[in-house]
Amino acid sequence: MEIGSRSDVGRMRGNNEDCCKVVPELNLAVLSDGMGGEAHGEVASQMAVEGVSDHCQEWVNDPEAPLASEARSDLSEHTNRLISGIRKANGRIFETAKQNPTHRGMGATVVAVWVNEQRMSLAHVGDSRAYLLRSGELQQLTADHSLVAEQVRRGIITQQQADESENASVLLRALGIEEDVQVDADEHLLMEGDIVLVCSDGLTRMVTEPEIASTLLTHPGAQSAADRLVELANEYGGADNITVILMRMPTSPDGLLVRLWRWLMKPL
């Protein structure tokens, strides 16, 4: 799997509250967008990223390592480990903010992707997103936990109104706000050539989804595509920190159709 990543402060912020981590040997990617300003959102995002990745690495090293939450029977061990890691990170951020007056009010989003062969585990809280580009079509895999996104889902406002709303940054769910947090999790089967994009809202508020898809299609390298997406967000104003992780599934030399033909021609 080819992986590329980049995080940038943008053009309007004094510090970068985004944080991301890629663990190539595990095909694991974790991204977090901190919030809290002077309450040290960058501390919360780093705690989220390190907490989730360390929790997953711990389980790889020790399969008997306990989960921080009850396992869901409908999900794989990898996905349950992501949920557990996120809930554990949430508790640490909450307690840190509670005990340290200068950190009160800090919080973070998180989105984590873990690819095990063809199966992708996905877990998230907040409005950082995961997308899948397949056969030229870009699909959002996560649902934003924000006020305007919920209003769109309920038919109260249109997507255009949500994009222009002053409440676009108001989250209904984030790490560190409460002692426990609900984590959305899902699993997807990946195909050859699929591209998984994980990003903070500093990208999606600046660059449209058609432009994102076009960039992924015209930049064959994962790192070059990640760099170009960040450059585009800055060209359009760079109003927020921008973080991008790209994971590209390999394509076999033969291709799917050739392998299918060989399977059909095998003698009975």
C-alpha cells in the first residue's frame, strides 16, 4: 500500500492544532483536529493520535491486551481496537482538561483507518472525514458530527446553507468534552486501485469534492496528491489548518479482467 501525508498550518492560523500519524507497517492512519485555541487544542489532537496508534500497536504486540470498551460482535478485532483506542484517548483528554486549568475547554476530532488485507476498519468522532475514490467516484464514508450536518440530515437546511453557515464549526460530538464518547465505526472491502483519503475540515471547507477527486485522479503518487491538495486549500485561502493522509491500494500487473479470464478458462 502506498501512503502519503502532509499537515500544514494554513494561511490564517498562528499554530497547527491538527495532528496525524501513519504507521506503515500496520497500514494504520490516524488524524485529529484539535480545538480550544489557548486551551491547547494541539495537545488534545496529539493525545488522540498517539493514544489510538499506541493502543493498536499494543494489541499487535500482545493479542491478549484488554479493550477499553466492550467489543461489538458485528465488527472485526481491528475495528473494535480502533473504537477502544478512541474511547481511551477521550478519557485521557477529558481528565487532562479537568485537572489542568490551562487545558480546560480543549477537545479534538479523530478519524482512524486500519487496513487489514482487503478489509478497512474505520472509526471516527467529529467532522474530520474519510473518503473513498473508486472508479473515478468520490464517496464520503463518514458522517459529520456537527450541528449543520445534523440539520441537513433532518431537512432543516440545505447543503449549500450548511456550507455558508456561521455554525459550520459547531460540533455535536468530540473527544475530551465528556467522560465517555460515542464512536461511529464501520468496515469496507477495498478493491485494487482504491484510494482512501483522510482529512481535516481545513481541506473540505476550501476545496470542493469534485476538485478533490480530480486531483487524486491526476496525481498518481500518494504523496504528490497529498501535497497538491494542501496547496489547493492554501491557494483558496487556507482559512484553517490542513491535514491530509492518502492510502492507495496496489494494482496487480494482470488486472482484474485478466485474472477473471484465467479463472474462467481453467479446466474443470
